[in-house]
Amino acid sequence: MIEYAVVGSGIGGSSIAAYLDAKGYETVLFEKEPYLGGCSSTFIHKGYRYNTGATTLAGYQEGHIVKNIFDEIGFKPELIATDPSIIIIQNGKRTPRYQKLEKFLEAVEHNYPHPKNREFWRLVYDIGQEFYAMHGQYYATSSRLKKYLSMASFFPLLFKFQRYLRINTLDFIKDFYGEISKEYMQFLESQVLIVAQAKLKEVNFFTAALSLGYTFNETHYVIGGMGKLFDGMTASMKQVRRKTQITTIESLDEHFVLHTNNECIEAKNIILNSTIYQSGKLFRNEKIKNYYKRYEKLNNYQSSFMLYMTIKSNKKFEHHYQLIEDKVFPHTLSNALFVSFSDESDNVISPQGCYSVTASIHTDLRWWENKADYRQKKEELEGILLKSVCDILDIKKEEIVHHMAASPKTFQRYINRSQLGGNAITMKNFLPKLPGNDTPIDGIYHVGDTVYAAQGWPGVMLGVDNLRRLLHV
């Protein structure tokens, strides 16, 4: 019988599966698609490779959680350091997000001058440095007692940052800056939305500070595409089952039976890399289904609309851009488009002389459910985003070799998930309300961006590390 069955190969699933296997536990990783990574995978369309969604590796540096987990697995990825990590373009202004605070301050003061800029960004920088230096926190939710005991581990953090935990970011910025232009507020909100997956009024300033300050840490470009990370970290695993979808899970007295279309697999423990509010669909047991129903209200229906391009150009492009327009794009939730380019030397993900481009914008998945106007809306938004990218980044029509788009329905079809970005840690969804990596049901665990500790590589990896601690492995 298998010790751990991990369902889903996203950041959390692949990481915990590779970790458990490296520590000697019999572990099987199941993935519906032929490629690993879920929202962070790399796929091929008509011979061209694209990063599916996530395009940046953050947190891979000494003392940070991503590198720590990779080191435990025994995996060293092939990376290129990115600095600036992103170029923000708004109304013709280009603001590079440099890792060095002083270098970034020079750029932001030039484009958005304000007497309080230095004080504000120094605060953002210091909160990030102090947070990542803190250790010892863990989060358990399998019982009320365990939750209360685990919450005690957060007291030093809560005490240190209490001022920034009690106020939403919009009010904090208004109080801090006093007068601030609409343009600068959009600049700040667009960056928070990328990382925190929520707007300024929805998150406390502590969360926003970590979001605004992620570029002060090392960020990396993954050579060959994001999918190479998952292939690499699971390369030593004995059992990785691609193209294997788990249809139902049966709960027995002391173990589980996972059903696919053509076989049954027995496992002592289940680790789900599915969303917390959709996981109940996998189970037959009514008690387990009812447990997951309590989390259905966390589904914010937020998702992404994606534009993929291959362009042939002699121009030099940075790895990442954020393009901020004046108005919200039709059929989306944002006026900001995040655009990523492959490295000009990376001929694995794109042919020589070409760039692989992934662009994303927030949308509401419910807007894409009507079959009657689905195709028309998809083609309309694809055209609008294509024009915005080309106009702002000076890409000519004849340089476009191939392009396509993906909606939340596309993601549902290929990765079994239409909600993207995970559960935002908002003012209403903070500790101790956040779902945990453990559950009150013996043998069922979770990783991913809808449970502790939220989105992105650092957030999901904190959850992997938390689960490792809870499993005592």
C-alpha cells in the first residue's frame, strides 16, 4: 500500500511529493495532463512552447523557503537572475523594479515624485526583511486545540506587525501619503493585485507590503520554461503518474482507495493539490463532502485570461513587464496586463531569434460560462490585449509568428480548475480563518494556493514546509 498519494502536480503537489520520496516514503504523484505544474506548467501548441501562467520564480535564495525545500529534495534548478524583476509601464513612464532599494527609489521618485516616497518604500523593504527573518510559526487546523496552540506560534509576528495587520492598505496609503495621484495609486494597486490577488481595500498593509516588496528579493527566470522545474524536482521520484486523472476517492476504515478510469490504488494518506472548495467532489463519503462545503464560500471566482504569442524580433526585451492602461479592459477585472518574455538565449522554449510570450489579466470566471457569446468575447479580448501589448512594447504585426488565447474555461478543461490565483489573504480571510494544510479527517491533507500560506512560490512553499512539520517528516 502507498504511504502518500499526492493528487495534482502544481507547485505544492510536486514539491511535497518529491520531498516525501527523497525522505524514503513510498509516494505517488498523480497528474491529469502529460506535463507537470498545473498553473505553472509549460505546454506546446502547434509546435510552440509557452509558460501556462506563472512565469517567475521568487524565493530561491539563501535563507528563503523555496531554496530550502529544493535543497531538501536535492534539486538545483537552472536559472537566470532577473534584475530588474519587472518593468512597469504606465502612460509612457517606465519604472524598473530593481532589487536594490536605492536604485528603485531613484526610478520611482523620477516618475512619481512625493516627499514621503523614501519613508514608504523603506517601510515596505523593512517589513519584508523582518518577516523573512522570522521562523518558528506553524499552522494546524485538525482540531480546535491544535489550532489554538499553533496560533500561539504567531504571537511574535502578530505583536511585531500589529499596526499593519489592523488597517486595509487603501486607508493606510491615504493616511501615510496624504495627497497621492490617481496614477500613482494605480501603480501601487496593480503590483499588489499581481501578488496578493486582491485590491488595496481588501488586504491589510502587512500583506500589501510583502506583495510590494517581493521584488527586493531575488527573482529568477527558469531556462527552458517553468515546466523544467517540475520535471527536475520530480526526476528522482520512483512513481510519477502522468495522464492519470483521479475520478473518485473512497474512504475506508484505515486507508483510501483512489479510482482512475481503469484502476484502483490504495493509500494510507491523501495530499490534495486541488482547490479547497472543489475537493469535496472527489469523495464519496458524505461526511467528507460536508466538510468541504464549508469552504465553498471562499471561491472568489477570480481567474485569468491569457494571451500567448511567439514573436520573431531582433529587439531586446526584459523578462517581465506590467502594462497599466487608464481603463479596465473589457471582460476583465483590471487595467493592468502582466507580460513575460522568454530569455533571448533560451532556445529550448522558443526557436532561435524568437520570443515566447505569456500575458495574463484578471477576470471573473462566471463571465465566460455563457456559450452564446463565449467565442465572440474571447476573440474580442484577445484582439484588444494583442493591440495593447504590441502598441506599448513596439511589436509589429509582421513580427508575430503565432498567437492564441485561453479563458477560464480553457483552464478548466486542461488543469481541472477555472479559479486561478488561489485564496487571497484578505481582511476577511486571515488567520485563524485561513484553511490549513491538515484537516480534521485522518489521512487527508492539502497544499496549494487556496490553503495556508497563500499564493506564489514562497506562499505555497511555506505551506509545504508547514505540512512537512505537521507530518513529522
